[in-house]
Amino acid sequence: MLWQRKRGRNPLPSGKGGFQETYRALRVRAAMHGRSTEAEIRVILEVAVLPESRIKLGTYLAEISREVGGFNIEIESDQTPNEPISFE
């Protein structure tokens, strides 16, 4: 877990300079999305760290294929029967 409670206490510092208001807002945001506080933190971190514009390999290869007019690949599987494994 990102934030573990110890003996029922809030894991964030309290008092002057504490994060109580931020933590409360995080709990509200998580509840609005139907997630736990920890799940909400994971989503926030993912959105902050992973770029939206990243291109995945399959998308990239499909784009290259369209640019060159497509291609056909004929793949034949090996029909040779497999030999049983011997553990001796």
C-alpha cells in the first residue's frame, strides 16, 4: 500500500504544514470516482507520468503498413509432430 495506517492514525502529518486538507480532497475525489484512496493515487500518478501521445508498437506498425500500401504475410505453421519429452 502507498499509505499504511498505523494504529488507526492518519498516515499524513497533521498540524502546521500538514496535508490534512489535501488528503481530505483526495478521499472525496476517490469517492466520486468509486475508487479507494490508494487506487485514486495510482490513477493520478499514471496520468502524470505516462504521456498521452505515446505510440504503441502495434499502432506504429499498422501506420507504417498503411503508408506503404499494406502487405500480405503468409505464415505456414510447422506441422511436424512434436516428440514427447523424456524426463529420464
